[in-house]
Amino acid sequence: MIDPHQVSVFRPGLLDGQVVFITGGGTGIGFGISELLAELGAHVVIASRKADHVEHAVQTLAARGHRASAAVLDVRNAEQVKAVVQEIADRHGRIDVLVNNAAGNFYAPSATLSPNAWKSVVEIDLYGTFHCSQAVYPVMAAQGGGRIVSTSMTLHYRGWPLMAHATAAKAGVDALTRTLAVEWAPQRIRVNAIAPGPIPTEGVKKAFTPPADSGAADVFATAEEKMAEYARTGIPLGRWGTPRDIANMVAFLASPAGDWITGAIFVVDGGEWLSKGGRQGMGDG
């Protein structure tokens, strides 16, 4: 049976000839974005700190007949980012879309959060977004425009315990998005962000896994049952999101439909952040 959430709503060849640079594009939501944009005809350059992630992603897409290449990159290193962007521009002659998807998040009490833990997440999520955006600016400006789409979250809209580092960084991503959108509009560079809702990942599944000693006291015996119940009670649209849900919004913004959109942060979460029925600690966005 075909998964309706995996069927593309976009016309074939929509992004033919475009070059897309995606950080954190080898796994999870990032790979979902890489996959869809490659299906639509773009050459996707997938970047990650882990070579095995990007190499596997590139091989997977190439086996399907798509155009993809890999870049090993730490977005915290501004000089390394500039070098990779220059290499992409030299090889392909352009960069049409940058997707800032690299992120590093984990739960930790604010009172005991180490300086290195704080620095690591803020540098990946916020500094990395700025480094990559700044690096592609001269390329996009010279070619007459481009699109930048960054990954935000919804947790900082309401405050979220144990996520001070990530919420602070993503709030910065929102502010950066709006500022760059205004500043770079004369160069026809559209800058937007997407705030994903709960997408099942290994971390989310672990959060729903019952303790080994819970036994009959646990109403829901399996992680799958708990997740199904959360989708029913905590997400107004009644289901978990998929990487394709987020990829669809990226593709929309990368297409001509996004020509007059800049400085916007799009929440794609099934209404979860507005819901009063959700339990804290279970969202991915």
C-alpha cells in the first residue's frame, strides 16, 4: 500500500537545474528533505559531521537515479563552512537553496547544564545557521537571488523545561531569520524558517518506552501504544508528523510559490503546540 504522506504533490522536474545545500541532510528530517528535493530534480549536496551518514544518503539517492553529493562539515567552524560553500559554487556554478537543518539537542536540567553542553548546542543550532547563511550570501547575491530555509522549533514559544540551550538557540534562529530576510531582500534572497512538530525519532521513541520494571502498573505496555495515545490526545490532527511533512514545506518555499514569502516562520506540527492536552517532554519540534 502507498503511504499517502509519501506521495509528492509537486510536479516532476519542479527543481530541475537547481543546486541545494542541506546541512544535517543525511538522516531523519534532513534526509526527508534531501529525498524530496532530489526527487523534484535538484542536485542535493548533503552535509554532516559524520561521513557515514552523508555517504549512505548519497548512495541511497543515487541508486534511485537522483543527483546527490556529500560534504563532511562541522557547521560550528566558519572557515570550514566557507571552504565547502566555495567548493560547491566552483563545482556547480550556483547555490539556489540552503537548508539549515543541522542541530544538536538533548534534555538537561538548566541548573546543572555544563558550559560545554550549552556552547555545543548554541554553536550548532544558532552559530551554524548564521555561518552557513553568511557563506552562501555572496553566491546567491551574485546570481540574482536564492532561498534560505532554517529549521526552528516550537518549544520556545511556551517555555520548555530541560531545553534551555535548544530553546534559546532556536529563538535566535527565528530572530536571525527575520533580520536576514529584511537585510537581504534587495538581493532577492528569501529567508524563512520551519518549526517542525513531533516527528518520531529514536529519541522520541525512547521517551515513550515503558520502564523495564513497570509491569502491569503501566496502562500502555509498549512504546507504540503510548505514542498512538499521544497522537490521539496531544496532536489535534491526530497523527505524528513525518519527514515528508516538513520536506513539503521546504519544497513549497523553494518553488516559485515562495517568491513573495520572506521572514516567515512556518509551524508544521498538526496543531500540537497549541494543544492543551499534550504532555511536556514529548515534542520533537
